[in-house]
Amino acid sequence: MHNTNDFQKAHEAQENLNSIEFPNKSELPFELLHGRHRKTTKLVANSGSLQSIKGAHRWYEFVFEEPVFLLEIIVNEENYSTYNEFEFKWTDVGGADETQKLSKGSDGQYVAPINQLVRQVSFRPPQRWRSDTKISRVKLVGFQKDELADFVRLIAQVESYKASAKSEVQSVLDQADAANQEILNAQSRLETLAENNKAATARIEELNANIGRLTEERKSLVEDIGKREEAIGALDDRRSKIQDTISERTSVREGLASEIAEQKQKLRSLEDNVNMFPTELGAFVSQGGQNIKTYWKLAYVPIFLLVIITGLLVFNAANLTTVFDEVEGANIWSILVTRMPFVFIATAIITASYKLARVLILEIMRINQQRLSLSKISIVATDVSNSSQEGLADLDDREIYELRTDLKMQLLRDHLKEYLSGDFEYQGKSSSGLAGLLKKNTQKNNTEVKSEEVESE
């Protein structure tokens, strides 16, 4: 339970704050200003003068005869827009200056809150071109020096009441927070109990509904068990039949396995007998043809320049003979000297075009030669590989494969030297095995000859 005395104290603190009467904000007397004869000083609303002055980008100063507590300064103007900012500056009793820039308020006035003990205050409007701006009235709101003691006392009293009220309000708020937390906890527990009760009720209803359904399911399961027992007997009969079928399929599978093994052996033999070199060199021929077309396109430019420059030199050479007919006393040496730069340039172009065209044409010829060379190697290697197997039936597949692979690699290595060298000799990797086989065949033939001679004798 909450203490009602705490709420009573809070109400008393609120009544104390409401009972304080703050003095109304009033304009400072015009007599406190220094230089009251100046036009700027007469802008003060209680000066008795209603004359406005032109608004200019300068400081409008108001100096007090004695320090005053200035709450705010209000400036009424004409023809200044809402985005124009006035700059305010004031000097406190310590001599420090402070400045602040403000825009026009919603009430159409420039209001600068000061709230300090000051000696003077001033403001400066922004620069406006081609605009008839005016400063009509200035209000200085605050307290005189002799009113400060009451004001300070009043502030101290307000602070005391404020602190007491804050303490009482905080205590009440803490108690209210604790009470709210207790209420929330109680509500949470109540909601939990309600949810549990609802879940239990639903579970009871579900169980009651399931009793009848489970009874029917039990009957159905008993009937299903009888049917499944009958199905098991039928499945046993099928299982015996399936086992007989599996036995037959097993014998067939064994026969297929042996046949597959024979076919794999034949496939291996066919793969070993594949030609070592392809008879169709489509990829190489296609790429070589593309390179030749590219080189011919590049060679057209220097050949064209060579033909054009040569034609110009040949057909324009006869023009020199007409100089003697058209120009009397022409000097042949001066004409030749003037023609020398053209001759040098033409010679350089012809030489460069010739060399570039020669390089490209030689490259085209080299590609054609490579294509012919690789074709020759392919034909020769295939023929040699096939013909060299005659009479070597005693060699196993592994030795034949090594001999053919070694022949291919040696031919390709020699081809990478750009051309097949004239002094190429086949150095077989398994030459020792081949020599032994040849020796064995020779001894066998000699033995057969001797036996025939003995029989003849």
C-alpha cells in the first residue's frame, strides 16, 4: 500500500510553487540610457518618440547609466525577410562581450534572450541592397539594479521549493513505478494462469474426443492385423518364386559377365591398335589458315604502299624532261637537289614496305611448310608403326605400346625444331628387347636349317 502522506507533501510543494508571484516583465526606463538625445537611443519604445530610422548594416548601441539585468531585447523592423539574421552583442558587468545571430520569430519580431547583468547592448541588421528597410521600435525588458535583490530572493525561494517538489515528486514516482511493476507482474501471472487453464481445458476436450476415435482405431487395427497375416502367407509364396527367379538371373548374369570380360579384352586390343598419329589435322589446318589470312591482310598495306610509291616515281620521272622545254636556262643540279628529300622519303617508305611485306610473306610460307611437314610426319609415322609390327608376333602388347609411344614422342620433339632434320634416327626405348627378340628368331631359323640338312643326309 502506498503512503498517502507522500502525495499530500507533493500537493503542498505544488501549492507553494503556485503561490509565488513573479513580477511581470517590464520595459526598462528610458532614463537609464546614456545619450538619450541620439536617434538610435530614441528608438526605445518608452522614449516618447515615434520616429523610425533607416535600417543599415551598422551597430545600433544602447548604453546604460548603471548595470541592469536585461531579460531580452525586442526589435521591430520593416521590410526585412524571415531569412535575414540580426546580430546581437552585449557587454556584461565584467567587460566580456557576447554575440548571437537570430532570425525573425513567428510573431514577426527579432527577440534576443539575454538574461544577464549587462552594461550595454547593441544589434546590427544584415546588408540589404535596393530595399527600403527601417528600424521602428526597440524594447529593452529587464530589472533595475535596486530590483535585483528581490528578484534574487525570489529565485532562491523558487529553487528551494523546486528542489523540495522534485524530491517529493521523485519519491511518488518511485512508489508509482513499484506499484506499476507489481501490477504488471500480477497481470503477467494472471495471463499465464489463464493460458495454462485454457490449454488444460483444450487438452481435456481433445482427450475426450480422442477416446471414441481411438476405440474405433483399435477395432480397425485388429481387423488389419488379420488381413496382414493373410498377406504374409501370400508373400512367403511369392518369396519362394522370386528366389527361383533370382537363381535363374544369377546364371544369366554370370554368362553376361564372362561375355563382358571378352568384349573388354577386345576393346583394349582395339585401343592399343589406334594409330599413333591422327590422319586428320583439322584443328591445326584451321588455325594455320586463319593465321595466313591475318598475315595476308597485314601484308596488303605495305604492298599497296610499295606499288603506289613506285608508280608515282615511275610515272612522274618523265615530268623532269619537260622543265628544259618550259623553263629556259633551268639548272638541272638545283632541280635535283630540291628533289632529294622526296627521293629519300620515297626510298625509306619503299624499303620499310618491302621489309615488312617480306617478313609477312616469309611467315606465310613458314606456316605452309609446317603444315606440310606435320602431314608428312603423320603419314610416315603411321606407315612405319603399322609396317614395323610385321614378324613381331612374339612381342606382348606392353612392349608394342611402348615402342609406338616412344616413336611418336621422338617425332614430335624433332618437329618442334620447326622442320624434320635430315639426320633423324629412331632410338627406340625398348631397343634391347627388340634386339633380343631378333636374335632369338635368328637362332630358331638356324636350328631349323641344320635339322633339315641332317635329315637330308
